[in-house]
Amino acid sequence: MPMAASEIENLIKAALPDAEIRIDDLRGDGDHYLANVVSSAFVGKSRVQQHQMVYEALQGRMGGELHALALQTSAPESS
């Protein structure tokens, strides 16, 4: 059974409470998503480390309930 975008967002928010998250269903099938995640927790982290943090937040659901997730991550821009 596919994973709802709201569930993906809730899992990421639980791990990264300050995150600004936008989830797009790329194919309209509830199985292929793009997540854009901006969090201060990413400051000083490489892109790989940022993605690892998001995957950890998903608690092992990648490849099972969640078939495909493209990630765009960044730290907030300072003003």
C-alpha cells in the first residue's frame, strides 16, 4: 500500500521539527514523490548527510511502503 504524502511529512517533522517541507506526488500514483526539505539541522552538513538524516526520519520505509522519493535538501538561507 502506498504511503500518503502527509505521513512522509509527519515523519520528517518528527525528526526535524523546524523543517519546512513540500511534498509533490510526481506521478499522481501515491508512490513516487519529491520532497523539498529545508532545516537548520542541515547547517554544516554535506548533501549526503542531509539526505541520510531524512532517510533516518522515514524509519526504514524507503523501498517498502515508500517506493521512490527524490530529495532536495538545504539549510535555510541567512538574511
